[in-house]
Amino acid sequence: MARNPAPKSASAKPDRRKKPEAPAAIRLRKVDLTLGDAASRVHVLKEIDLDVAQGESVGIVGPSGSGKSTLLMVLGGLERADSGEIEVAGESLAGRSEDALAAFRGRNVGIVFQSFHLIPNMTALENVAVPLELAGDGEAFEKAAAELQAVGLGERLNHYPGQMSGGEQQRVAIARALAPSPSLIVADEPTGNLDRRTGDQIAELLFSKQRERGATLLLVTHDADLAGRCDRMVQVSSGRILPDGGRKAA
């Protein structure tokens, strides 16, 4: 009688079970936005599709007026799209009130602007503590001090924006964006108002903090070298993502 072949060990069998995918940090489908009235209406975003993985850094490039900054505003809930699906940090932004959108930003999104947008009559410590206080964090000032220390401004806690250089003000802005531990950081021309040397320092700080915290970074810039430091570049032109947009950065 022929012997039955010995059964294969369980370890030899390939595991065909599909692992569940983590939700994308950003998922956009057919996002459209028109701004202005009557003859001044402009179709700013046109059927935007975009997926960004958690922890990825993406440089968004394109000419002035192409819709780059508006795209960031839509992702942060600062501008409402006319149509399309918008999911950020696993949550849909559709149909939310202004208060709900503000609460969402406070939990999930840190924003760094070109012009810093610090409150001039508040110290660096107070500026960084603002989003934490709005979220009801009882340790707002302790956490704000730690964030300022982390960006190299431990000795400048009680200085006002007018007493600080542009680079120092942007460090305060980065500390403020990071203080609530957001999963998404959006930066709109963060080095645009700085000289090359200071801009390089700020860029290094932003990327290092993003990597340390495993956050997702979307960076709008006209600086090709800065965009090239991201994991991927997306090209926007006339409100659309170009077909070759999304290529790996060099």
C-alpha cells in the first residue's frame, strides 16, 4: 500500500490572510471648490483626488494661484469644498459645523503659516499655550514650555513676538502647531519669509519633529529643494493635480 505523503508543516503554508490596512491620513475624492461671486468666481480646485499615508511627508508644488494653499485650507477645515469627499485622520469633514471643525482641528491638525500669525501682545509661552487652553488642557503652560524648549527657545519663554527674529517667531509657530500632538501638520510656505540659512534651519526642525512624532506632513512651497526633502511631491496646476504629480521626491 502506498504511503500517504507526510503533511506539510504549518509553517510552510503561506499566510494568505490580508492584513487590515491602516486608515489613510488624508483621503480626497473629486473635491471641487469655487470662490468669489458672479464675474469674479474662480474655480480653484477641480476634482482633486489625493491619498496620503500616515507618517508620510508630501511636498505640494506649483505656480502661484494654482490652488496649493487653498488645498491646505480645505484639509484643515478652514475652507469648505463645494463637493467631494474629504477624510482626514480617519474622519469625514462633511456636514460639520464651524464649532465642530474647530474642535477637529484642535485634535488633529497643526498649522504653520508663512507669516507666523503669532498674537503680538502675548509672550512666546502664551502663544504656544493658546491651543492647549482652548482644548481645556490643565497643563497647558507646562506643555507649552516643554515645546519651546524642544525647538531651542527655552530662554525666550517670556519674550513677545516683536522682540524676536523671524526665525525665532517661526520656531514659536512650530511649537504652537506641535503642542496638541496633532497627527497632521500642514505648513504653507514656512520658510518663505526667512533668509536661506534661517530657512534651512527651520526646515530641518520641521522635518525632524515630524519624524520624531510619526506625524503626517503636507508642505506647500515654491522651493524645489525643500519639496525634494519630502517623501513625495505633488504638482498642482490650475486647480488640478497633474498626472505625474505624486512622484517620489529625488
